[in-house]
Amino acid sequence: MNKSRTRGERLVVIGGDAAGMSAASQARRLKGPDELEIVAFERGHFTSYSACGIPYWVGGDVTDRDRLIARTPEEHRARDIDLRLRTEVTELDLDGRRVRARDVDSGAESWTSYDKLVIATGARPIRPDMPGADAPGVHGVQTLDDGQELLDSLARTRGRRAVVVGAGYIGVEMAEALINRGYEVTVVNRGSEPMSTLDPDMGRLVHEAMEGLGITMVNDAEVTGILTGDDGRVRAVATREREFPADVVVLGIGVRPETALARAAGLPLGTHGGLLTDRSMRVRGHENVWAGGDCVEVLDLVSGQERHIALGTHANKHGQVIGTNVGGGYATFPGVVGTAVSKVCDLEIARTGLREKDAHRVGLRFEAVTIESTSRAGYYPNASPMTVKMLAELRTGRLLGVQIVGREGAGKRVDIAAVALTAGMTAEQMTTLDLGYAPPFSPVWDPVLVAARKAATKVRGSA
């Protein structure tokens, strides 16, 4: 008697970058094409690329766009993943377990059924709701397609004046990239200092470094409009006080979770607009739907609250967890401590855990200390200054956050604090950490340990 072959399950993935394709690839490792059919939709031209590398490509540090691509569409397809580029999912039918997709170029639409669904729609750059925000020459930079459009725009632009709106990670990195390309750069920032992910006293150090590069910093300035010329192209950025001439504008205001599809389908969203999942990255209340990457909110292990952090490191981990669970295994994502690192020229900028205002917002009482040290033993050649700020909870001494600004060797020291935060260590416990020492790498007391010792002393004094 012949048995009819049963069809394996179908996994549909929405989004072809870090989280989506990591999930698809991990699921494929665990289940072959006879067991699991995988269909992935991506509205752009590229997959599995480093969005974090785009400013360095625009600035010329990375000369070849394809060096940012970890795995090409052809490589995914060779692993029996049905990857459909230039195809945008426009509707989720959760009851019918199907998605409607539209070919971006032809406009043709079709439905695709699924047994399991992964939403990895990422985040979108925030565009101010004002005239001129969509004018030619105004660019958000989130995807590889965005980066290519910006480079194409720079090639067509005759003038050499650039205005960057916003001074977060993308804004600061893009300002440096445009300086490297020979542009006269102005950064218009509504905050008191650049890098709002830092406390203002640490952001001031970034401000000084940016001005040292020749970047004009305009703080406490609210953009009221983006002005265009007779040709419709951007010509200036306006605030209440003045206009800043611009041949190109880059928006570095930040990003929001791209969750319009999820919202329309009634999936649960958090206070920051991101999808809410459990530790397995399964969307809450939906057995066969997972989500990961920049479109989700995650647990902050320090504050205990949900937050939105758009980072490729998290997205790749989310994808691994999702793929493992979809493929029949078991994995969880416990949460984050909010670690990030960046640079302006040779100035390294790092943070992890809570800022002062974060700690105040969640009702934590704390002590804050700031120390000055050097990256190497003071007598060793090329020792450079470093500033470390540390927050520790009153009474318990629990580490709450660390910020570091300095030259070579400063940024990655934040990883020490990230491990300590994840482990729930106190500042006192940190002082006993057995860190590597030699004069070319560190003073006898590493700057992070100097800050921990000062914080522990201050906590004891306030007890």
C-alpha cells in the first residue's frame, strides 16, 4: 500500500536582514526542505548586511558596498530558502494564516499561506512631520538601499554643504562620514549636547571632539522646516532662530519600530511601539508567530522594564533564538543591558546600563561618580586620557550604568561593565575583578576599576 507524501510545514519570514535571515538560516540548519519550506520576503535589493557599517561605507572607510553583505540572496537560495526580493508584505491574515505580498516593481499581489510566521520588519528612520521632509536631497539612512541612495545623491550634488538633523549614533557617525567626503557639516540637535544616550556631562566631551573635526554643532535647536528651491530640491534647514544652507540633509533623529503591519493585525505592541514577545521571541498570545530585531521591545535587565534598542547584535541573537525554536529546539533571549559603542574620528564613545535620567524615571536612588584616567600606564608612550562615569544604587551598591569617553582603548572597556551588569554585580565586587594588566594596555588600576572603587566608597559613605 502506497502512502501519500505529507507536505512539511511552511515558515514565512517577513524581512531579509539580520533577524529574519538569521532565523531562516538557523531553522534550515535544524530542518531540511522536506520538513520545512522557508519563504522569505524582502522589499529591498539586499539581504543579511551590516546596517551599522553604512556610515563607514558612505565615509569611504569601507570602499566596497558588498563588503557589508554577510550572505547574498544567491547563497540563501542555495540553502533552499525561497527568498523573494523587492517584495513587500502588505497585510497579515492571522486567522487564515497567510500574508499578502506585493511585487514592488510590477505591483502584482498574491497571498502566501504559512504554518509559522516570523516578523522581522526592522525599524524606520524618523522623518519630521513638516514641509520639505520628503524633498530630494533629504535622506534617512537605515538600509543598504538608503545608503546607496545617499551616495547617488552626493554624486549628483554640486554644492558641498551638509546638514545633519539629530546627534544620536547615526547623526554623529554620518557627520563624520560627510566630513571625510569633504563636506562642510552642520549638526542641528534639539538636545543640550550630542549623544543623548549619554548624560549631558559626557555628551559635552563628544561635542568638543566634533568641533575639533570641523563640525559645527548647534544644540538646543528645534528644526521647524526643510526649505526647498525652485527645483524642489532641499536648499536649507530652518530653526526658529535661523536657516542653515544645505545641499544635502541627513536625518539622524532616530528610528521607530516598523510595526504598521503588526498593528493593523492586532498584535500586541509596547509603549515604544515595538512588538511584545516572550523569552522565546514568540509574540505574546500567538502560538505560531515570532518576532525579532529592531521591530520588537526587549527586557532591560537593569531597570526591569521593556525598551526598544535597534542594534544588529540583538537582531542576530533574536534570529538565532527564533530559528532554534521554529526548527524544533529550545532557546531563549533573556534581555539586554543596553550596551553600545561608537566613535567620532579617534574619540571612542561607549555606554551600558542606565543614564541618570533612566534611573530617576524608574525610581532608583543612586550615586554617580566620574573619574579621569589613561588608557595605558601614564609613563608608557601614547597613553591617552579617558573619562569614566559610573552609577551605583544607594544602599545595595548594585552597578546601574557606565559611560566611557576616550581615545584608543577606551570604548571596548565598556564590555567589563556590561558583564558586571548582566551578573548583577555591585561596585564593591567589581573592584576585585582580576583584569589583565601590562603597561601597554592599562594602568595598574584599570579606569573601570578606579570608577568602581570610587563608587563603592561613595555608596558606603552615604549608608
